[in-house]
Amino acid sequence: MAKRNQPSTPTELQPRQADFGFDLDAAVGAMVDLKSVAPADAFTAETLGRERRGHGVVVNADGLVLTIGYLIIEAETVWLTTNEGRIVQGHALAFDPVSGFGLVQALAPLDLPVARFGMAAAVQPGDRLVIAGAGGRDHAIVARLAARQEFAGYWEYLLEAALFTAPSHPDWGGAGVFDETGRLIGVGSLQIEQAEPGRAKSLLNMVVPIDLLTPVMSDLVKYGRAQGPARPWLGVYVIEMGERLVIAGVANGGPAEQAGIEGGDILMAVAGERPRSLADLWRKVWSLGPAGVEIPLLIERDARIFEAKVKSVDRLQMFKARVLH
């Protein structure tokens, strides 16, 4: 596999060593290119594709690489490429559906700098950050923390205090986010479009804060997942349309599909309570118990209202290839 042929970031956004008090090359030197391939019949192949590419950051001397989980879910092969073009095979070790983090174990020595963890909670809006992909300083940008706020994803995902950074890194998936001391405070997950009245649209990166990793790190390394009861998963993709929560689709073979829920349905209530937002919806579902609990949903379809009882499952049980050992 050849080294990633990704365009450099704009020169005016690239970090300069003179502007920072830490070793920039050591920080971005911890980044690796990551390519994974999932089997054709993987549960996530339709939504995420079979071939996925992004970045990872080396987080210990034994070759443990932190990335964003959607890059490695159900991966049967993983390849890591250093900034010098050296290729090392990896193993998809763990996925945490709560945070969205993934871990890869390199199967040969990487001999790269190791990123030191910082505290995302200590970074304040306006603080400078360096967001780096694989490829060195010319694949990094200087950004600032634009906001720290709740983020709800349509795929049954919720972060209480996601980080939003600007300007956006053009190749954000698995990018390392470093604070002004050179410590890792998060990993890039998404690109978000922000629209404000009277202003041109701008792009932000949504970053998963590193603070969510430290409590579950040992479990992920040892078991491939965080221990304790799993959240109930329905297999629905829900979007907000005004004050309505609309089911945009359902996962093939998932609990919601089996319960007869269809794309276009309007979700009116969970266990008799009307959710006020997407975040409120997920909180209400998760509050009813661990995976396996039956979730009663009130659904509107073609002006008809009915109740659908969805037998929830552990999301990880749906994957063809288990990521834990």
C-alpha cells in the first residue's frame, strides 16, 4: 500500500514552530495514516463502506493507536503508515460506542513519538489548537476551540461536551487535536456546517474529547469494550425537522425494522413521554434500562398513531466480526 496521497493543508493555516512552545514535529510525528477494510457482508458495510481511510495517533510505546471508531468497526484488515512511508499491519482492538473512540494495536514496532494526554475540559473557547493528520506539519492546521457543547447524532449517539473547532481540518477523520502545550485533547470525528443569520456558512470540526477515553482505557485494551451494562440500541436513524423527530431510516435487520418501524415515521413518544429534542430522545431511551429492555415508542404514520414495542439489543452484537478478545 502506497503512502496516502492527500493534498497539504493551506499554507497559511499550517503551524509554525516559532509560534509554539512544544516540539511540533514530535506531536505530529505521533500521527499515522490508517486504512481498513471490512468484509462485504459486514453489518456496517452499507452505511460506512468496506474501505475506510483516516488517521490515528500513537498513544503508548507498545504501538497502541487511538482513532475514531467508525474507521475500524468490523475491520478484517488494518494498515498503518508512518509519515516516512513505513507500513505496519494493525489489529482492530476495540470500539467504544459511547464515546465513538476506536483502538488499533500495531502488530510490529512503530518506533514513533507517543502522544501525551491532556485535559479537554481545561481548554477554553478561543484557545489555540493544532489539528494534525498523518503526513507531518504540512498536513496540520492551527485552529481554535469555537465551542464546547452537547452533540446528538442521528445514529443513537450523544456527547455531553463535544469540542467544536474552527477552521475545519479538511481531512478530519481520526485527526489528533493538540492543545497549546502539545498534549492530545481529542480526536476528530465529523465536519459540521454552521449557519448564522446574516453570515456566510462556516465549517467546524466536531472533536471527541480525550477525557472520555481515560475512564475506559484499560477495559478497552483488555476486553475490547467498556465493561458494565450496554446501552439499549434500536437501529433507528432519527433527524430533527422543526419540532418533529422523523425516522429517516432503520438499520437492516435491526430491532426497529423487526418491530415494523419504517423510514418516514414520526416518533412522538418514548414510554409515554414526548422527547423535546434528539438528545432528549436518546436519554429517554437509555434511561429505560440496559440492552435487552423493551422500548415502547409512539409512532405516527400517514395520520395514524400506533405503539411499536422495540426489543433493544447491544449494538456490538450486530457486528459480524467482534472487536473484543
